[in-house]
Amino acid sequence: MIVELYNTGSSDKDLSSEYGVSDVTIYAWIKKFTPIEMEDRFSVTPDDYAKLQTEMRHLKKENEILKKSMTIFARK
């Protein structure tokens, strides 16, 4: 909610005093939760993007394992 208020024009100082949250925390939330617009009108937050990258690395490792196991089973 605070990030939305900031994005609609409220100042960080006003939000900080109104909600009792430090400026540093507000800036961290803004960085974490402000959506990034992609080419196809799809938007993700930096946090979601980081999770997607982690999942992609995991899936690539699984793919490599499956490829190696296929070569082992193909020999038999």
C-alpha cells in the first residue's frame, strides 16, 4: 500500500511520518515491489523476477541431469 501511495505522488517523508516507517525501509519496499514493465505488456516485480531466475537455473540443472541420464540409458 505504501509503495502504491508513493507511486501515485505521495512523498517519502509524508509516508514515513504518517506510517512510522523509516525512509530506508520505504525505498527498499519501492525497489522490491515496483513492477517492471516487459515488452509484451507483462509486468513483474524485481522480487518475482529474482524468483523466476532462480527457478530457471533449477530447471536448467534438472534438464542437464535428464540429458545425462538419457545418454546412460541409451547405451544399455
